[in-house]
Amino acid sequence: MTDLESRVSATLAERVDRPFPVEHLHERAVRRARGIRRRRRLLGTAAAAILALGLFALDPTGGGAPAATSLPPEPAAPPGGIGSDRALLHFDVDLSRIPAPLADRVAATEWVSGEGYESVVALDAGEHPVFIVALGVESLTADGWMTRFDGGSTRALRWQSGNVYGVTSVDWEQRDLLPKVVSAVRLDEVQRCVMPLRLAELPEGASWTECQTRIRRGGQAGGSGPATAWVSSGLTIRRADGHVVYIWANAQPAASPSFRPDRTVAGYPAQWRDGDGQSQAGLWVLAFGPYQLYVTDLQTRPADWFTPEEAAWYTARLTPSTNLDDPSTWPRRAVG
């Protein structure tokens, strides 16, 4: 197993097991975790018939005129490709080229840019994955996605375009549409992995290891409102000592009976939550500008290194955006 493959697997495992202790955050996170479990299976399922296809040749332009990007485009992207910059996604998916049985079900998309990998999960209204596109820079990573996770009810197709290795997955019933999904991937588009917040700096020796952001198509439920609307975002930070801090933001509830602020951080009422499980300890800000915020660790307790003071350090260096309906107004880079 390569180092990159290990990091990808660890990231997927972290998402599967990541609970949140706060009432409204917890409800959303539980639903999200269930979807993540499904996506984990999707990322690696393999069928003998599909495996027999081998590498799938991909037209990186997708054919025809370029489609509008799903997130703000980055026409002045620096050199580098898949997984080279947490602030960028070096691909897009042209939904107009996705067959209607899949495209018509897509209600939201969750984008991830990590160290050496990038992905998108298209979700239906019930947060079930409609399709997944996962891209890496190492062949063994794609092999691992194809063989390590076997969900039984899904099928995946491995393909390659230049030095990009991809795996695309759908439910069993749509397995014949896999080549169509692959043909909709555009490797000639670069998007910004944007979110409505900015972390001004990192602790000494720390690194930004993953950007994830989810947007809903059609704005509000039912298709009204702006073309896209923000749902949630996460920043993953690895400290110099290897410990991982996770900053998660999502749509703000009107109120929560569980929120009992016991301190003020950066001018915001906040509550420190303590617990023994993974992500059970963290700093909760119910109204961080227009959304709620949770700063936590990704280590099973006890994690004595993660303290209220450290969570407050991050919170004090975060700036929220005020317009959640227009990704083009969000910071170009979420960190730095």
C-alpha cells in the first residue's frame, strides 16, 4: 500500500466514523455519515464484468463546447494537476452529458480536494449517491478503490486519461451508464474548492490537507432560488505532530435547546463540548455569522492535545462570508 493510498483510506475511514455531539450538528452529521458509508462502498466496488474492461480511454475535453463549471472557475490556475492544491479542483462533470436517469436525480454535489486525490459525489434528495467520480495520481490508488470496498449493490469502472487514474461508480441498476458518466468528466476545467469562510493562518508546521464543500442545485428545495446554494464545508488541518483538526460549518438552525454558551470566542457566544469518542470534544458556535461552526479533533479520546484554547485559536482566525448563495463571493482560498 502506498503512502497516498493509505492517506485516502484513512480519510474515508475518518469520515465513516466521524460523529458530532451537538444536537442539530449531530442530526445532520448522522445523515451525512450514512451517506459517507455508502460512498465508501461506492468508491471501491468492483464487478468482474467491469473489471474486464480494463482502462477506459477518456476524452479530457468531454467533447463539444465547454459547460459551465459547478463551482467558480479558476482560469489562472497555477501548474499542477489532480490533488496538487487544496484550493482547486482540476476537473468538472458536465451534467448535460449525464443520462437523464442519473442527472434528473442529482440534488447536490459534494466536492473534495485532497493530497493526491480529488472527487465529487452527486447526491439525490435523500442524500444517496447517484454517482461518484474519484481521481488520483497513482495507479495503485485506483486499484485500491476498485478492490478494497465491495458494496454489493454498486458497480465501478476504472479508467485512465494521461497520468490521471479514475474510478466512477453507480448503483447496480445503472451500471450500463458508467461509460456515459466517465465521458462527462472534464479534465480541461479547473474550479475553486470554495467555501464561505477563510482561515487566516495555520499553526507553525501545520498543513491544509483537505477541502470539502457541498452545494445544492437549484438553491432551495424544489428548485427555487439561486442556481446553487451552500450546504456545508469542511477544512482538515494536520498539525506538525500529525494530529488532525477538523473545522466544519453548515447551515444555521434558528435555535437549539442544546446550545448553552459557556464562553465568548472572537466575539461569538460559544460552547465547549467534551466527550470520549471521536469528534465528541469540540467548540460549537451556533451563530458564526450566517452559519454554525464546529471545531473538533479526529482522534478517539482521550486526546489531551486538543483543548478549548486550541479550538479558540482557530475560531479567532476564521472569517465568515455573509452571502451563502453566491460562491463567487467567497474567498479564493479558504486557508491563508
